[in-house]
Amino acid sequence: MNRITHSLVAKITALILAILFIMGFIGGAFGIYYMMHYDFYGTTLENVKDEVFLHITLRYANKAFNEYFSVYQGGDPFNLERYKDFFSEDNTNFLFTINDKNGELVLGNYNNQEYQFSYAFEYEDGEYVSEETDDSISYRIKGIYTVQCYVNKTLLAKDNYFVADQWINFLYPMRHTIIMITIISLIISILLIVFLMFAAGRKKGKEELTVNVIDKIPFDIMLGVLFTIGLLEYIIVEQVYYNNRFDSVIPAIFAVTFSVFNIPLVLVTLMSFATRYKLGGWWKNTILYRLFRFIYRILKKIVQGAKYLLQHISLLWRAILGLLILSIVEFFIIISTAYSTETLLFFWLAGKLIITPAILYIIINLQKLQIGSQKIAYGDLDYIIDTKHLFWDFKRHGENLNNISGGMSKAIDQRMKSERFKTELITNVSHDIKTPLTSIINYIDLIKREEIEDEKVKGFINVLDRQSYRLKKLIEDLVDASKASTGNMIVNSTRTEVGVLLTQAVGEYAERMADNDLELILNQPEESIAIMADGRLLWRVFDNLMGNICKYSQPGTRAYLNLEKSNGQVIITFRNISKYALNISSDELLERFIRGDSARTTEGSGLGLSIAKSLVELQKGQFDLVIDGDLFKVILTFDKTLQ
């Protein structure tokens, strides 16, 4: 197959055969059309001739009657001779007589010759005249004429009758055969065209496609040339037919000649298109594509410039620019429709139908951003704003909010991870320290039981005993602080009488308060006040706060402990005067390892307040620390229980 498609001889042969068979198909198709028009397939030969001759006779009768008035009544000798020569017996088989409405012979070339067909047509002779009364124009009939037409029995002159008779006698017996020939010509033409399409661009000795000179011509130019040639040929054939209405041979010759010329052009164009299609991107080698691409590039640069300008100016200036453009458009619409209220109302309504949805769409975008910012502000960092249908700055703002949310979530996760790591580190280190510390405490206790006479050694043992218990307390505070801050501590909330716990705390610390020259004043209502809390943990809070009062209060002062209820809440307040200058904020005091005495001369780990705050929050309470000069105040707030 490749050898045939690459062969130049095969392609030329196929091209010639395609031209012949396409012409055969076109000729057969036109022949079938005309034979069906004159009913070749449904009537006898005589009836077909009668129908064809009737049409020819009508054309001759029109010429005979119309030129009678222009030639005979005009009195032009040249046209008169031409008229007589045209209807002479040597040039036509058409015989006629023209009679007026009275039956008088006006003109004719019929002299009682024998004829095979006879037809009669009536014509009106009139003119258009203007009426003086109402300036109207009317048609006035001057006379009615009858043209009696005959066709010679023997067709001696080679005119349209003669040609038609020859073709009818030839085609009628072959009318069915012509259908088969036309169908076969169509099938063979299609096969040859398909072969030429496959062979297009193939050349002997080369596997790749070869482009010739024709293939380099822009395809739309080729189509334009073909269209121009076809249009010119149509005009020529129409003019030839008009000038030779009574001679069908000359127009047929022109039509056949143009077909022989056009069919190769069309086939070459199809082959060129096949080559371009095989190479891909055939539309790129067109003037229209290059023109549209050039226009597209210009428009793209304009759009990019406008986009760059809009991106680098503020939203306010964009709004001003949009309103300015809208105002200019409205101004020109008002000017152009000033004299048409209906048109102006139409444009006003159209503008509202466009602007109103746009404003509503902008409001929806703003609402989405507002909801998203509120969610993030309230701590919902997993909330993602749907930016799919947002546009311009609204979309960028939504993406920025999503990025902020994502960044904060990552920071919080990192912080939680760090807190967990520190908690695990503290727990593990504390556990590792507690084992040898327990051994040290046990051995110190055993040494204390021995009878040691050296007072100096006894002093050393007491220091070791005191400091080991202090270290044990520090480790316990570390573990409690890590558990409380991470929420890993078990809370068993039950109905707890706050007044009872406060009274116990006062009793526990009465002696210690007296030793530090402090007076403790407890203010609480006579009625019992209960909250939902874990008594063990709440006692730990009171213990830490009371311990701080004993450690850091100014000797000779009073400390106050108040219990009250307000608006369904229970408020517990601890107040004392610090013996150290409180040049530190309340937030800093609540941090771990921060102590009120910067010199760190007192015992303590600096974890007491932090642990107390975490324990209160674990029990659904609120811990507030207030510093006013040397006044140190802690406020605990719980919800009052009704049970």
C-alpha cells in the first residue's frame, strides 16, 4: 500500500480518473434531475417530448411577441432583418402567427406547413398611465393578442427543438442505465478521493510527510481564490445563458469547460488540506489565524496592563474608577436615547438588572469574610473560608484569613507539642530524681536516730533533712504544675461546702499566722454556700494561698479572707499586704518559678500561684490576681450550686 501512495504515477492516474468520474457523476446527477423534472420515469417518450417542446415553444413565443413591438413598431431596419433572419425556416423549426383580438393576422412565418405540435398563448399589450385626478398610476390594456405556435413535423433547422429531440431520443432508452452509471461514478469518485487523501504529502523514498509549494500557501487564501473563481464563473455562465436563451449548447460548453477546470482545483485543495491535517495545526497556516492571534496578543497585553493597574491601586481607587466608567456609559446612553423614553427605560432596567446582582454578590463576599473573621476571632482556627466564588481583593483577603488561621493553628500545635514535651520531661526527670531522693531522705532519717554527740554534725544533718524535704516538695510541685496545666489531673467534682473548707484553713494556719505577727480576718455569711468542686484540689488551692500569705505578708498587718455570693456566683477573696515591693505585674507573678521576693530569700518554688490557678480552672472556676501597690489580692469565682 505504501508503494502505491508514494508513487507519483499512481497519484496522477488517480487524479485524472477522479476528474473523469466526478464529471460523470455531476453530469449524471444533472441528467437525472432534468429527466425527473420532465417525468422521464413516469410517462411515454411522446409525452416527454410534448412537455420539453412546450417549454421551448413558450420561450420562442415570448421572443416573437415581445420583439414584434420593439422591432416592427420601432422601425429599425437592422433589428427588423435580424428578427426575420432568426425566425426564418433555415434557423428555426418554430412557426407562429400573431393575431389581434379580432382574429386579424398581424405577423407570422407559418404558411400551412405540416407540424407535429401546436400551442396557443395569449398576451396583453398595455401601458402604465398616471391619473390626473388623484396622481395614481394605472395599467391600461390597449389590446389582446394570440400567438399560435407550431413545431415543424420534420426538424430541419438545428435549433433548440433539434438538440432537445436528439437528447431525448438518446436519454429516454438509457434513463435507468444512467442512474446505475451515476451511482457507480459516485462510489469510484469517493474511493479515488480517499486514496488521494491518503497519498497526499507522500513521496517516494521518504517516510516523513513532504510539503510542496501549494501546501505553503495560506489555506484561507486558497479557499478565497476558489470562491472568487467560482463566483466569476457563475456570473459568466449566467450572462452567457441570458444572451443565448435560445441556444443551450453554448452555456453547456461553458459549464463543462469550467467543470473540467474546477474539479482539479478542488481535488488539489483537498489534498493540500489532507497534508496540512496530517502535519497538525493546519489552521496556523492561515491569514485569519495570524490576524486573530495578533489581535489576541494586543488584547491580552491590554488586559494584562489593566489587570496590573488594578492590582497595584487600592480598592478605593478601583471603586472610583468603576463608578467613573459607569457614569460615562450612563451619560452616553442618556444622550443617545434622549428622544426615546422607551429606549431609555429599557437601558435603565437593564442597568439595574446588571448592577443589583453585582452589588448583592459583593455583599455576599463581604458577609463570607465577616463570618470567617468572626469564627477565627472566637478561636475556631479550623474554620476555612470558601474562596471558590470570591473574586479580586475579596478572594485574596479570604486566602489571607485562611493563611492566618492555618498559621495560628500551626503555632498552637507547636506550642502544645512543646508544652507536652516539657511536661513529659518534667515528669520523667522528677521520677528519676524522686528515687534517689527517697533513699537520701530515708538514710538521713536513720542517721538522725543515731546518738551523735558532735553538735556540728547534728547541724549538718538538720540542714540535709530540711533541704531534702524542700527538694521533695519542689519535685512534687513540679509534677502537680505539669499535670494541672495539661489537664492530666483527675477531678472528682462533688457538692462542697466552701465555708467549712475556709474555716479549716483558718484553723490550720492560725498558729503560723501568729508566729509571723499576722492577724487573719474571715468574713463569711451564716448560711452555707456550696459549689461543685473537688474538695481535695480546692483545699490544695487554699493551702497554697494561705502559705503565700504567711510567707510574703508584712508582719504586724491584717490578712482578709472573704466569702460571698453575687448573681449566682460564689466569690472567695484573699487579701494581704506584701512585705516586698511588688514591682512586677500580676501576669508575671502567675508564671512558673516567679516569686514575689526577687532576692529569693524565702522558701518556695515559685509554682504555688501557677498551680492554684490551674487547679481552679480545672474545676470550672476563675482565678484573678490583682496588685494595687503593696496590696495583694486573689479572687476565686465559682458557679453556685443549687443542689
